[in-house]
Amino acid sequence: MKSIINSSSKISRREAIATTSTLLAGLWVAPAHAMKPLIRTSKAPLKLSLAAYSMRQFLPDTRKDPKAVGKMDLYGFIDYASTLGIEAVELTGYFMPYPLTDDALNKLKHRAHMHGLDISGGAIGNNFTHSPGSVEGRKQMQDTRKWIDCYSTLGAPVIRVFGGKPVAGVSEKQAVENIIANMSLACDYAGEKGVILGIENHDFLTDMDRLLPIVQAIDSPWFGVNFDSGNIAPTDDPYGKLVQIAPYTVNAQIKVDIPVNGEKQPADLGRIIGILKQAKYSGYIVLEYEGKKDPYMDIPKYLAELRRLIS
């Protein structure tokens, strides 16, 4: 079996150095044709997907231990999802089989197809706040390209990716510049593989006033926002913050709680779906269950509610 890691996953030295030199010179500016709100006219119905992260307590985290074994693997997750009456699954990268070969990826794709499920997307744990020319920055880019290759093989249309958390010694300004530069390079590669990158409002970027300028500075048709309804910096109007990112959304991730002034409350799912519909979002509504109750009890209940709301 052949490993999916190959030389095409490596960022070129020329790309990294050229981009870093521009940043260090303080010359980074938003491109002339920076991202604007998406114009969508599709009348296709919204569809439901379930993120594997919803079953994280049963799945092995192969990031931390490549040979970890859980009560369920991704094949079992696909089997479970097929009982829920949904259209797709999100196969989170944290739980992928080890070793991750083309054969393993093809088996996942086959299992999903035989159950009538699409693979709506994936997720990786990247940190793009590092300088593109640094050792860690190059490692992050190589890892991101590896996962783009993986999800391209799976036929996933979108990957949710992160800005990350700035490490010690990296200012907010530097982190933002690095995210823009790294994401632009990653989108170039993703476009070659036919995969869209959706930057999630997560970690450093739960503050929409920090996230939106980054989004608007990236000029690529292979880029957008991964709308996460539960990751919002403290505010008394979290729904208003979701309205800000909805027009850029390429993947919608729904959680059952929402933070109001930093405190979690049950989410108004109807209001969230309404925000997405108002922005004319078309695509998957992906439930990522992070509630405290038994996921086997709660996931079907919330999927039924979402089905009613999107119908």
C-alpha cells in the first residue's frame, strides 16, 4: 500500500521565502480582487451531515497516538451515520486510520458510498500564525498539503481549516499577516486539487472583527468561511456576529449551544438556520455535537430538529 504523503505536498522554498520577505518588508496589502460576499442563486435544498467529532469520545485520536484504538473507528462511524437518515458525513482528520494510505482512504470512500452517504468535508488542526519561511511554518504547510491530498482522494469538496493560536513572540499583527500569507499559498494548492478551504471562526479568530479582514484579504475562488455557530468571542449578540460571516460561508457547522457573553446557552437553531438562509447559503448543514448528554440519545433528536428547519 502506498502512503499518501508525497513530494507534491511540499511547499517550495521559493514560495516560502518570497512570501516571508514581503511580510517582513511590511508590504503585504489586500489584493485588488479580495473576497466579497458570495453571490448564490441555487435552489438546491440544504442537506444534513454529521461531523465525526460528534463521536469523539468513542473514536481514537490518532494525532496523539497513531496506533490508538477506540470503541469505534471511522468505518464504524460511517455505519452509525447511515442509520440517521442524513445525506453525508464529515470525516475529521483527527480520527483517520493509521497508517493513512490510499488504500485506507479508498475504503472509507467505498464504505460511505455503499451506505449512500456523501463525504461532505473534513477538518485538520493546522496553525497558520507561523511565518511561512520558518521551520514550523513550512511544516504546517506541508502537513496542510498532505491533508488536501487526502480529502481530494476522498472526494470531499471542502476542508475546515484554522488560523491557529499565535505562539510566544508573535504579535497579533504578525499573526494576521502570516495567516493571510499561509492561507493564500494553501488555497493555490487546494485549487489544484479541487478542494475548497473554509477558515473557521476558532481559537484566535472567534473575534469576527479579526476574522473578517483576513477573509476579505484572500483572493481565491477556493476559499471561504467555515461558519461555526458555537465559536464566538464574548458578546451579548452572538447571532449578530454570525450574520457577519454568513455571506462568506462555504460550509456550515452547527452546535447545540451558543455562547452569550462567554456563557453557553441552548442555541436557537431556527434563528441560526434563518441566518444561513438569509445569506442564501447552499450546501451542507453539519451537526457537530458537543453537548454533555449521551450522543446516541441527543444526535438523532437534534438532526430531526435540523431536518424540520431546513425543509
